[in-house]
Amino acid sequence: MLSRNKIFFVIFLLVLFSEMLAPALVKPIDEFMLMLFLLVIALDLVVNRDFGRYKALMILEVVFVFYFFFSVIFRDYNTVGAIANDFILQQKAFVPFMIAYAMAPKFTGEMKQVLKWSCVATSVVLVAIFVSGMTKPVLGHVYHYGTISVSVALLYMYCSIDGNGKMSKRDMIVGLLLLSVGLMGSRSKFYGEYVAILFMLFVYRPGMVRNMNLKYAVVMVLSLVVVLAVAWNKIEFYFITGAAEAFNITDGESDSIARPVLYATMFLILADYPVFGSGLASFASHSSSAFVNYSGLYSEYGIDIVYGLSPKMSSYVSDTYYPVLAQFGLVGIALFVYFWVWIWRKLRLSLHQGRVLEFSIGVSAICYALIENVAGATILQMGGYIPMMLLGIIIGDYRTMGKEERKNILLTDYKN
């Protein structure tokens, strides 16, 4: 009998350690971790033979296999090798969640303590890197302070929840300090994530939305205003000014225009290929860049002259996530939206059962993923693994729950 709890405990430690190595020191390590996930799944299936446990993962595989063959047969923007590369790459957004959801591990007190101390140690190393001025050679970019800090903070807080669903003030303060380390990165999207997570952990109360009153309305509006304020420069540029300038590009345009161009072109692609999109390895993914094989779609839409999107310099091709959905069309976008709705429906069950802190951590993980995706592909990298794994664990308890049982839970009032 394979112990899923022990296996997943080791996986969490490896992922936590790998987050420090992935940015600049060992770049392919996220691919190695993905292969480890798949190996663990295969081992679990062979030893425990619980195939029903991986039903959601099987459905995901069917969807991606369809898009693989569709791209090979009906789209000619890239090679079969590049399409196969993207077939694997795009699944990195979902496999960490799926394996956690399927295994739904339960950590012992000793395991949680080890994970908590590992989180603290990781933050201490981050501070040491910042103070020593070694950010560039070790992390590669300052935004990793934010992604790693969110991971260690959410993991620390999750492991600090006791049997009664509570967390000590000491652990709450430590979790806040771990999260605050990310402020050293001085990135606007982290500021937005920081405010959203603080709101869910320190302000949110069950029933705030359903029992809306003036006090709750003011608190929620103010929180939203703060999130928008700290990220407004990016939002304004990507979706207003930058988008307006996206079709007035010239050869050698600065790298700052690359993301707005990707967003603007995304809608043109969806207009031309509305149902199933332009196919894998065709647009806004690493597999469509010159690092794998440059997609012919960029020249078709005249954006191959943009700095960062050109054949000679394509480093900004996969610098954001949402535009990649153009590869999957409206059907793929609908499935992507349904994925998050499906998670939300299960996450609500934890709230109605009185698991408020777990619900707040789950919502924080969703906010993190959705905000990160605006100006980065973190969901496809190591920085997205731990939040997505925590989300999978939190709703994993409801994997085998029947429809009637779920319905009865949602009919009960919130437990405090």
C-alpha cells in the first residue's frame, strides 16, 4: 500500500526547495517536477489501483489529447515536435492541482511542523539573497520574491490550522511576515495579490456577500479600490493605452509593448479561429517562440517585428498567460472558466462546513493565480505549483462526496 500522505509530504518539500532553484540556477527543474508528479500518479495507479481517484485528470488528458491531434491535423503554424512540447507545457497549469485533488493527503502534526520550518527557512534565505545583492544570479528577476513568498506564506498558514479550524495569533503574524518578504520585489501585481490575501485572511467573514450591509459594502469596495490602485499602472497600460497603441507598432518597438500586442492580437485570432483556436504552439506560449520553434502565426498577424516577439528576440512571447487561450478558442476559454467555477463550487463547501481559514487560503490561491496570469505565466512555472497544490488539497475532501450530500451542506448556514 502506497502512503499518499508521506509521498505528498516529500513532494511539497521538493517543490518548496525547487522554487529557490528554478528561477536562474536550474531552469528545467519545473519540467523535472512535472515528470515526478506523473511518475507518482503512475506508481499510485499500479500499487493502489484506484483509477476513479484520477477521473478529473483523465478528463483533462482527453481535452489536451484532442487539442494535440486537432493542432497536428488542422493547423500548420508549427511543427509536430513544437506542438508536442506545448501539449506537455500547457498541462503544467493543471497537473499540480489535479494530483493534490486526487490524493487529498492528510499531514501529521510532525509533517506540518517540518513544512512550517521549511517555509521560514526559505524566507530567511530570500532575505539573505536580497541583502547580499545576489538577486540576479540566484533568482534572475525580482518578481520571484513575490511568487515564492506567496507560496511559503499560504503553505505555512495552511499547516498552522489546528483541529478546530483555528490558527494562533503567533502563526498568523509569522504568516504575514513571510508574505511581506515579497514586498522586496516591488512589483505592482504582488501588491494587488498582497492586498487580496490580507483581505481574505484578516478581513473576510462568512456571510459578508450574502448578508451585505453598508459596513461590509464599504470594506469590500475599499479593498477592491486598493487592489486596483496598486496595480493601476499595469492595468492601464496593458488594457487601455498599450492596447490602443498595439496596432501602430514599428520595427524594433520597445519590449514594453509586447504584452499589449499579445492581448490585442489574441482577440484577432479568436475572431479568425473562434471555435478551437489557432492550435498548440501557435501563439503566446514558450513552444511558439524561437527557443523551441518559431510560430508562423506571428508573421501572419504582422507582430513578428515587435521587440520580444520577433524570430531573433522572442523572450517576451510567453511573458503572460491569458493570450495563450487564443490557441484553444472559445471552447477552450469556456473550459478554462468552467475549471475555476468547478473549483469555486467545491471550495464553497468548506466555508459552509466552518473551515473558514481553509476557504480563505483557497480563495487567496485563486486570486494569486488569476492576478499573476495578467502579466506572467507563473501558473505554468514552479511559482504556481504550491498555491495550486494547496487548492487541490483543500477541495480534495469533496472528491467522492455525492450530489445530495453537497446540496445539504450548502443548505446549512455558515459555521463560525
